[in-house]
Amino acid sequence: MSRTGTLRALTYSIKMLEQHAEVRVGCDDYFIRMLKEARDIIGEAPVKAEMQNKSWAMCEGCGKDFRAFMMPDRKAKCCPNCGRRLGWE
């Protein structure tokens, strides 16, 4: 499973839990692997993000460019390409 796939699956699970009073979750290998990968993503040290110009930055984790500001004066916390947490200098 990819980082993006893990984050999507967790987001879907959260939405289901918020919308329904009861949710049955089968604890199969897929679900357990997803939770372990999520734990690992949270525990990772942030990767360096470097500004390329006034609006764009590059993630050193995946090497791809992305729009640095999600809102005016608020830099992105995670890379939209690989999902890794960003550390700004």
C-alpha cells in the first residue's frame, strides 16, 4: 500500500465513523497493515521543504514541486504528492 493509499483509506474510515453510529470493521490483513503504515507515517521525522519561488516549493522526500501555501501565509504541513510531513527552514 502506498502512503497516499494509506492516507485515503484512513480518511474514508474516519468519514464512515463520523456518519454512522455503528460501523463494523473486519480486522483483516489489509486493515492491520493500513494502521501500521499510518503509525509509521506519524512517527517519521519531517522531510525538508525548500522554497523554489514565492509560491512553489520542493519536497526533498519525493523531489516534486508543489504549491507551498494552502492559504495566504500558511505553508503546507504535508507534501500533497507523497504525504510526508514537511519541515520548513
